[in-house]
Amino acid sequence: MGEADMARFEPNDPKIAVTRYLTTLKEDVRRVIMSQHLVALRNYAQRVVQDGEWLPLEDDIDREVRVREFLALGESFNVKQKDMVALLYKDMFVAS
């Protein structure tokens, strides 16, 4: 999530503050958090896209937070959002 995207939110929005804070952590810590988010987000995507589930509200809120943080952390490594999304859905649409 770039600065322009973050500017849409209130300047003192705690969601944005946490997201910005995560991008200041040491590289190895950011990688671990990204990896955890990727696992969870792939699970959510599989449930929705492949299994046709609707996420319960708690899971949808968690998904929203993880997406925001995942994209911001990816950006902190200079990875484009489209590449982050490709990583998220990698192998999900492979024909059987």
C-alpha cells in the first residue's frame, strides 16, 4: 500500500500507523510477518475462490488487515503490488 493509498485514510488512523510501523522493522522480522500473512491469505483465498465459502466477519476483518500489511511489507522490499498478488494466487488456478 503506497503513500497515496494511505492518504485516503485519516492521518491518525491506527490501522495506517501500525502498517507504517511494520515497514520500519528489521528485514528478517518483516520477512517472517510477510510469510505468516501469505500463509493465512492463501488459506482465505482458497476458501473463497476454490471452495466457494463466505468468510465469517472475524475472518474477513483479519483478511483485510493482513492484505493491507502484506502489501505494505512487500512495498518495503520494492516488490510491486501486482507481483504480491501473483504470489498470493500462485498455483491456485492450475487446471487439474
